[in-house]
Amino acid sequence: MSSVKPVFRFALLILTLAFSPLVSATTNPELLCTVSADKFPGFEDGTLESKTVKLTGMQGDAGGQITVYENASFRFRVITGRSQIQGGAATMMDFYVEVQDLKNDHSTRAASASHAGGPHHARLELVTYTPDTDWYEGLVMFKCSASH
């Protein structure tokens, strides 16, 4: 039984190496990502960052995540989600937007979806509320949308 484990690891390594060239060739859409704030503590009001990015790798690999905006407290990233490998190319099927709370070592993600067959998009909001009402006091919005 112990001889099965090294054989399994070797087979897994060979499969990984065999499929690595396929995974590196990706066809992924450009994403327009925007971070904007309105009266949220620690942020200036208005559009903080708006740029077009292209994920070029799988999640966890170089090019599989891109930092869109960062300040002393938060990091806003877009990350490759599921990918379909077909005909020698990996095509991104969805992506995540993620906000990392750098002071508390906590992250929150939202997966992309499409609305009525339109382009994929994802959105996360950081919100502060006043103590006496359910109306928000401050807001940071992070959104990305496929441009195709």
C-alpha cells in the first residue's frame, strides 16, 4: 500500500506537467474595474481607480489575480474563477472581486454572474451605517465587468 502513494504522486506530477502548456494559453476578456467611495472612513470621495485589466493565469498562478486598488486598510483584487480548457486553450468562465481587510486579515469575495446573457460582472460594497437608521453613512463600491 505504501508503494501506491509515491506512484500516485509521480503520476499526478506527470499529468500536471503535461497539462501546464495548455493552461498557460488563456483566452480571457478584458475587465473594466472601478473602485469608488462616498463618505467612507479612510477613503477620499469619488472614483479612486478605474482601469481595464486582463487576467492571464489560473487562480493561484501569476497573472491569476490583479490588484486594482490598495490603501493602508484595504486591497481590492480581481481573481480568475472557473476556467474551461478546450482545444489547447483555457477560457475564463467567471471571476471574483475580492476586498482584503489588511488590518484584520479578512477577505470577502463576490463571484461574477451575467444578467440576461449580458457580459459577466461582479460587485462588492463596503458599507457603514448611522446608529439610528438603516440608511448608509459611507460606501465603497468595487465592481468589474467584462468588456465584451
